[in-house]
Amino acid sequence: MKLRDRDRRRFKDKAAVLLRTVHAELRLKGEKMRAARLQELEEMGTKLQATALGLPLGQDRHNALREIERFRARITALHAFDEPMEG
């Protein structure tokens, strides 16, 4: 009976280590995917701004540039959220 209890504990310990390892790998993969997605959004913002600058002067251009600036500000905020806290 004691052998079974010991074997159960070993199994639980090994399972816990495996789960922590898998969790860490998934978190790292998620962080890499998030960084790649933010990079895509930055590139999209750049393309949108270039397109908006090609619009004729007027309210539509002004509104488009203002919305693009808000979009880019949100991306910047997401980057700041991802950076580790200093101190």
C-alpha cells in the first residue's frame, strides 16, 4: 500500500512539473504572437496614415488622420502594457 502512495506522489510531482513547463512554453508563445500582432498593427497604422495623407485637404482627411492617431495611441498603450515594470 505504501508503494502505491509513493508512486502516486511521484506521478503527481512529475505531472505538476510537466504542467508548469507546458504553461511556461504556451505563455512564451503567446507573448511572441502578441508582439508579432502588435507589429502588424503598427505597420497597418503606417499604411493608413500614408493613404490618409493622399486624401485632398479637408474635413475628411482631418478626421481620418485623427482616427489613425487614436489607433496608433492605442497600439502604443498596448506596448506599454506589455513592458515589464521597472523598479
